[in-house]
Amino acid sequence: MGQDVTYPAARRRQQLNNLHASNEEILSPAAASIRSGAIPPSSFTSSGMVSSVNRSSAPADDDSEMVSHSLLNSTNSMIVDDDTPNNLVSTYSEMRDNLRAIICSSVPYSTITDDSSSAIFVVAYSEERMLREEVNNAKQILVNAEKRENKSEDEINILRAQLRQGETRLKQAEDATYSAAIPVLAALQDNEVLNDGSLDDVFVSYMVLSDATPKGLAIFSDFGRNKKKKALIDELLGDTRLMKQILVAGGPVNGNYGQAMEIYKRILRSSSNALQEGSIFSRLALGTSLEHANPINIFDTQCTIDPVDRYLHYERAYLDGELDPAFENMTAWECRWITNSDASDEEAAWGREMLRNYRPDLIFSNGYDWRYCQIVRSDVRYKRPEWTSTPRTYQQMISGGGQCGPRAWFGRYVCRNFGIPTWGVRQPGHAAMSHWTPNGWIICLGGGSRHNLWGGWHKSWWGNRNAYDFLMEAEARMIGEWSYMKVLRLRWLSCVLGEKKCDIFSPSGFWSALTAMQQKALVMNNSFSRERVAVGQKSRNIWLERAGSPAWTSVHDPSTQEFCRNRIIFVPIEDCRVVQGSGKKVLVFRSFQKVGTSLMQMHQKADGKFEFDIDISSPGEYMFSARVVTVQNEQHPLQLSVTRNGSFSAEYCIDIPYTCGKWKTTPPIKIMLLRGRFTFKFSRDVNSLGMSIRYFQLDPILLS
């Protein structure tokens, strides 16, 4: 028989009773002490004495407010009054403790934690946490059973059934916890401190000092010996508005506030656009600074990406109209998941040019789900990768193919190139990607559904973070900054009360659990379609409006006048027709480049067939060529069969070059054409890889 992975009912009831009897396990230590009337740890005034402000209720008069402002003013004065190396850590620590005292004296904990609805929420969350532990145990037992050599299929089936039952109960418990949280969250709406932002300056000052740590800030400036870096920290700590912007954008990687400030100031000196308050340039500058506070290396190298150059790269691309129309509305937090690409700036530019040339239809797509990253499914072959040189590059990746890892890398790479926020995804036995859309984040190249083979968001992760936790944050942020501030203030409060950072599945205390529920409430009660981002996709496609611009036209493409002057016969794609039976092996779509009056280009792969007719009035010898673009180095020749007035004339073989995503002309072949109507029929081997064609031309060399 299979091992019973569920707890006996009596045991479960006993555990639940134990949890109910000690709700302080759910409440943070600081909150628990407040409920009991004790003084929260570290709630001291600048003089070192315990503050006399009542912690059990919010300030009820102006005297309380005066205490808070007095503490805040004395805290700010420390920035300039005490910067000696030996005292710097203690100075920052005292600043942090003073700020904590202000918060502890201002938030009415007891009116929230003593409420009956809060107790119900604690009970519901306790049950959910216990069931989650059961499910995790069941998963591990199943994994171990499947690894045994003498495993029994009957036992495996029983364990799987028990796991499904456990997951069903857990889902019910999650719903119950959320329902229990609703009245608690509703009560918080009446709390001015947590809703009107009156305490935000104190909160953000505390969070920066706590996240960066007093020692970390002191080390950055070599304990005050580096006056320039010390001044940078002083500037940061004296600017609550900037600190709030930083925290709303997610804070710097690894708490590297000093490094983020250095980058941010360098960007502001390098670009006047970044100084435009509230603009995409300002948000891009901040997001880039925060994400590159921990250096990012170029793919497969030890070369660090210069964050200022990275910002300037995207600024130029935006101004040149190379990025997605939605880019200009991205938040600073969303910009982080764009500029953290590990591609060099040159390779990012190549990626945009390659897709514009090779598959512009994947750019023109009205839907966001597979815009840009569809190139992975169409052209990054699922096979063992073929790397042709060191270091490896994304150009090699699309040429040589790869399995789930390289395919996911390329998908993330190409989306970021066009300004679409992207996050990595790992799933059991698989690698995938996720990216932003106007209607929320989605998983591509993997399981997006809970019932999929790979388990969807709930069973995915990236680094040390659960994917569902990331999804809840990403989509809650999409509702808008004003709404998301409710989540942040609860999160800040949980940190003030000593609760550890955690994900949505493992809150470390009452307030972090409530934070998760507030975030979930935003997602469940709102639509993700933001008019400011959707750019009117149903009525117009801005990419199509950009196509045909002189900016995209290659200097190598001849004009209509040149064709006529040199008696060149120009055959646009509009004159070609797809041979019946070719299906999706031959596609015709709008091109970015306008050649003469031609606006279309063709994509051919495998054994797709197409043809065109041409009338020759000047018989003689011609050099025939095509303007093509390819992205794989294994190309089969293009077979050409020419018939005259319906009768066979000749066959030719046209070599197709590997153009690395750029437009190039095929090696010309000599063709003898008499007067009359000719039909040019084209085909390739069934194993042929993709090739895009812009036009054909016949250059006369000897006319009779």
C-alpha cells in the first residue's frame, strides 16, 4: 500500500489548536509585544530614553505629531552633524532606531490585531500554512517513491491521488484565507497612517537605512573617509522623495544603494532627457540604476555592462522609434526587467535589425502574447546547440539552435531588445520565460497553466523566487502606483516590526501575511488592461505606421529611377504568387523597407514553392539575383526553373548566403532570355531553413 501522506484528523486538530492558542507565532514579535502592552524593541528617542508615546493607539492630538516631527528633524540633522569614521555606523543605526520609534508610536496596532476579524484571519492562515506543509511533504514522498528501483505503480498512483486531494484542500484553504483577509483589509482603509501617506517620509527613510544596513552604507564611503561617496549617501538620506521612488521601484539589487546612486548621478550627467521629471527617460534611468547596482556581465564573458551606456542605448532606440509602442509607459520597476539584458548593446541593436529584416510580421503582430518571441518557435531549432566560436553569442544561438535553455535565453533576449519587460522561468525539468503584456504577465515556451505538464506559475521559479509570487507583485503593480502603495506600506510596516522578507507562500508574520493578501486583492479585483499601455491595438498598429519610413530604407536598395535608367528589370514580391500546396511554407507580409513602390517581402522555408511571370522585350543575357536575408549558416540553394511561353527553357541553382540577419544580394547567375513571356518557378529542399526575400532583379549585360 502507498504511504499515507495526510495527517490523521485528530493530529491535525491538535496542531491547529496549538496554533490558535499561540497566535503570536503568526504575529511578529514586535506586534505581539504591542498587543501585550510591552514596548517594541529599539523604540528609543535620540536621547536614548524610551519614548513615552502610547503604542496602543494612533496619536490623538498635535502633541503626538510634534514628537514625531521632532524625532524626524533630529534624525535628519545627524546626516551632517556626525560623519566621523568611528561613529558613522552608530550614527546610521541611531537614525534608523529613531525612525522606528516614530513609526511604532504612530500606527494603531492594537485596534487591528485585537479585532475579531484579525483573529479569524490568523486561524484561516494557520490552516493554510499547515496544509501547505502537508502538500510539500506529499510531493517529496512522491518524488522519492518514483526514484526507487523497485517502485510499485499502484503505490505511485495512490500517492498521486493523495497529492491531488491535498492540493484541492490547499486551494480551498487559500480561498478561505483570502476571504478572511477581506474584512481586515477593509478595516485598514480607515487607517489614515496606512492610506494617506502621512508617514511615508519616515517609512522610506527607515527602509533605506534598514535595507542598506548602517554598516553597508558606512563601508560604501569607507566609513566616511571617501568624502564624495559620503556626500552621495547624505544626499540620498536627505531626499525622501527620491528614496520613495527607489523603494516603489523595488530598491537596488542586494541593497546596494550607494552604487545605485553613483550610477543614477552618472546617467543624469550624461543625458538631459533623464532630468525630465515623470518621463520615460527618468523612469528608465532609475530602473537601470537599481538593476545594475550589482554589475551584470555580457553573456558568456567577464565583461561588465556599463549601465550608463545601457541607458543611452535604450534612450537612442526609443527616440529612433525602434522600441515597442508600449515602452514609453513602462514604470521604473518594469524598466528593470528590460535593461537587465545580458546582451551587449551592439548585439541588442543587431537583434532588432535582424527581426525587422527577417521576420517583420512578428513585430507587426497585433497581439502581445507572442510578439517578438515567436521567432524562437519559428527559427531557434530544438536540438543540441552548435556554438561556432567563443564567447557564445545570441547570433550563434539562432543559427545553431538549442534545447529549452538556449531557446528561453533567446526569447528573453529578443523581447528585451524591443523594450518588453521579461523574467526568467524555471519549471520541473524545463526552462521557459515570462514577459509583460497589457493584460498581465504570461509564460511562453513552457507551461502557463496550473494543469500543464510543467505546472504553470505555481510550480515555476527563477533564482530563489517562486514565479507565482513574482506574478502577484508584477500584476498588482500594473493596477497603478497609488493602489500599490497600500501593499508597500504594509510591507514596510512588517519590516519595522521585525518580520523577515518572504514570498507569498511563506509569510513570516501577521503583517507580511496581510501584505500578501492586499497584493492578491489588487490583482483579483482589477483588470490589467491599461489604456495608457494598450496603445489602441484594436484600431491601429503603430508599428505598421512606422514601416516604410525612410529611416528603415537600406542605402543598398536601388530606387525606381535607378532601375529604369540602367534598364534593370525589377521584380517586386507583389508580382510573385504562392504555388498551391505550399501552405505556411511561403508567407508574404509587409516589409519595413520600401523599395521603389514595393512594400512587401516574402518568407520561404522547407520546400515551399512560388513563381512569377515576366515579359522580355529586350532579348539577351542577364545577371539574375535576389535580395535576401538569412539567420542560419546552413542554407540550401534555391532551385530555379524557367519556362518560355509554357515550354521548358532551363534550370538554375542559386546559392543562398548566410547573411547574419542583414540584407544581402545572392551571387548572380547568368540567364539567356529571348523575347516573350517567361515563368520563373522557385523551390528548395524540404530540409531548407528560413529565408526572406525582398525582390528579384535582372541586370542586362548583353542585349541584342
